[in-house]
Amino acid sequence: MTNLELDKYKIICITGKIASGKNYFTTKLEKKGWLSIDADLVAHQAIKECKKEILTFFMPIAKEKNINIVLENGEINRRALGSILFNNKKKKKKQEEILYPYITKYIEDFIIQNENKKIIINATNLYKIPALMNKCEIIIYIKTSYLNRIKRIKTRDNLPFNQIIKRIKSQKNLLTEYKKTGIPIKVLKN
């Protein structure tokens, strides 16, 4: 996709499955003057900001499963928390209820502060936050091969193979979910 094809848009969503190349494509557009906000990084900040509420809800579950979700420095251990949430729709929904209001406000504020700029929202699951999704004029869905994604995750995150496969499988219907938004989608192969 050339820059000219994106010039008519003010706010775009760049998305794709884990390790598909979202950050790579976002960086290319940043070099052309676009501003970006990474929803994953905002979510990490939201976990810090919403720590009390997360611990109130998830600490009893963690104790029951003998999982320590608090690091020595007092921060939430995101991987340990993730092990509680993974493949449990109810618990994942509760975490989203805690985090999404913070994420929504933070990204909306970013958009307002940069109202005269072209903005990229780099996010895997933005379709779950309609208030933000509806601000996007087009979705750029980055796609890469299954094997490349496995290699990238292994190199980047150094996760065991079974966890890599679980993460990949958890996003199997991602493009379908974005199609449901009704926002135009361009699929790019990376």
C-alpha cells in the first residue's frame, strides 16, 4: 500500500495476529509522518493504573491456583495473570471490564491532543472496544505465515512452544471479528 492510498485517512487501525508485523508496518508509516499509539503498551500501563481493582478480583483466584501474580517489586506479574486468564472467557471478560475504560480514555485523549495529525492505533483486539474502533476509517490487517510468526515469537518472547501455539490459536478468528465492524479492511502480507 502506498502512502498516497492512506493520505485520505486521518485515523487508521493497524492490526493482525501476534508477531504478524504490525510494529514493522507502523514504523514505516511513522517515518512518513504518522503518529502511532500502541494499544498493547497502553494496556500494560492500564494494568499498573488498575492494579488495586485487578488484585481485588484476581488475587483470590491466584491463591487458589497457587499462582503468584505479584512480582517482588510490587508490580503485577502479567505472565502469571495471563495464565489465569488464558482460555477462560469469564475471567478474561472481567479483566477487559477493568482495563478497557482506562485504555479507551487514554487513546481518546491521545487522539484529541493530536487532532491535526494522522494517527495509527496499533492494536490486536481493538474490535473489542467499539468507542475506539468507530474512530478508525480503515483497518490495515497485517498477515504473515504461521511459521514466521512462530519464529518471531520464539525469538522475541522466548516462550515454550506449547505457549506459542496456545497464543496463536487464541487469535484464529481475528480477521472475522474485524470484518464484523463494517469498517473497510485492507489485508497486507508481510
